[in-house]
Amino acid sequence: MAVDRVPAAELLSRLEQFSAIVDARSEDEYAEDHLPGARNWPTLTNEERRIVGTAFKQISAFEARKRGAAMAARNIAGHIEREVLELPRDWQPLLYCWRGGQRSGALALILDQIGFRVTLVDGGYKAFRRAVVDDIPRRLAPLALRVVCGTTGSGKTRLLQALDREGEQVLDLEALANHRASVLGALPGLQQPGQKRFETLVWERLRGFDPARPVYVESESRKVGNLAVPESLMQAMRAAPCLHLQLPAEERVALLLEDYAFLLRDAGYLCQRLDVLRAMRGNATVDGWQALVRAGRFDALVRALLRQHYDPGYLGSIGRSFSGFAQAATWQAEDRSDAAMQALARRIAAVG
């Protein structure tokens, strides 16, 4: 038998053809990003890579390869004992490492000798990464984006979630980024993925969309927390038709108090986050916000933030950033409740 190789660009439309996708890189490399659905079988672990790298620098390449081969052989034996012994003969894995070389090649050799039909990603993860970056604009080109616009607290995320429950196609960038896309948007207990992982997650969502149906997305800025929205996606969003979501003022305040309740439980952290806005809004304004935090006057704080920071910034930029906003139809939610958002989502979905 012979191990097959598949070019990364061709692989993007063939991922579902394999019984399993196996990432032979270390745990840290896998965590940074990986192919959709891949499982991690390190040929060398994080620590073993460090040991081999040190031997390569301090002794010789030959000594490093000997030590690496011993470690790799033990690890591959462990993967086979844990993962492979019960698999049928028709199991067809796709393997890759950083550049499709030694680590995945060593695993592929053993699996091929067992009798499995094995395929390697030609060029490894590095080639897959290039292919994903190139493929995002192609995936976007036929899609009919609909951009949900609205001031902070108008319920854009809740509407996207309601549209998703209605069976509509939704690209929720904040969910993929683990961030609410504002200075106060970090989510407790959740780390943002790295930029590479974020872009792979965006690509995964894009490749599942039907071009014959609209795709709803929120009017994000160029960054969601620390992550940059892919430029081709940003351009497509800014040229797409818009929906203008509105919510009564008191409902906006109540919605934000619900969504950011975790911040209100830690006055010190909230004041620290507000410090970031001093350069933009001035010391006196931020001092006033922090005084409201310390006094526990959170309703007043939210109203002040909307009036003095969020609304001026949003209303000043939305028309410039999104060309379809001037012609956007206005959609009014009765209140912030799930029922009201679901009813609105049904109305929007009916229009399409």
C-alpha cells in the first residue's frame, strides 16, 4: 500500500470524506488552531519537542533525531493501543503535522503498514492555513449578508440567537470570538481564541451556508476584543443591506444590566475597565462613571455610558461604516424578552 497525499486547497471541499482527521502536532500547536473535527495524537508532546530542540542546538541533528525517534515510537504505539485496536479495516484517516513531514509521516507509515488507507495533507497545517485564508473571500462572494445594526443594548445578539432558533443562517462573530466586542465585553471564565483559530471558526461557519438564503450578522467593528475580523468579511459586511434594530430606552438599560450582571459584582474590576476610556472621554467623565459604580447606582451608570460614550460613537460611525444603513428598514422589538425577540425574528425571516 502507499500513503496518499491531498493538496490543502483540494482538501477544503473533501473534509467529510475521511473517517477521522488526526493532528500529529504537539498539544500547544493543536490548541492554537487545527482542522475542523481533528483529534490530537501528538507524535511529540510539548516537552518532548523542547527536549529534541535543545539536543539539536546543543549536541547535533543526528542525536536529536535519535531521541526524537524513540519518543515518537513510544507515542505512536500508545495512540495505536488506545485508539486503533478496535477500528475496522475500512477506517480511512487524514493525517497532518506542521508541514506534512516527519511527525505525521511516521504515524502514517505505521498505520499504512497495518493496512489502513491513509492520506496526508500535502504541506501540513501550514498549507491548510494558507488555503483557508485564500478561501474565505471565495466563500463570501455568493452569500447574501444581512447586517443587523442598532445601538448598544438594542438586542442585536438576542435577535441573532432568535433568528438561529428560527432556522435562519447566522454568523455570530461575538460567539466565535468569546467576546461582546466592547471595552466591557470580556466574558468571565472565557479566553478568546487566537487569531488563527478565530479565522478557522469563521471559515467553518461560512462553508456551511446556503448561498440561496440570507446570512445574518451583527454590525461589528474591525475588532472583536483582541481579534481582527477577516478583511474580506469586513468589506462584505460594510457593503451589505442592513436592518436597523430599535428597542425602547428603558428596555435597553434593563437588557444591559442583565447581560453585564457579572461586571456589577466586581466594582474594582469594572472601574479598572472604565479607566481604558480616559483618553477618549476624559478624566472628569470617567471619574463620574466610577463614582456611580462605587455608589451602586448601576441604572444611572448604564444611562450615562449610553448617553456619553456608546450612542455618540455608534451613531457617528454606523452610516460611514455601513453603506446600506441609510436605506435600512427599521425593526422595533416590543421589549427585551425572548418571546418578543422570537416574534421579531419570525417577522424578519418572513421578509428574508
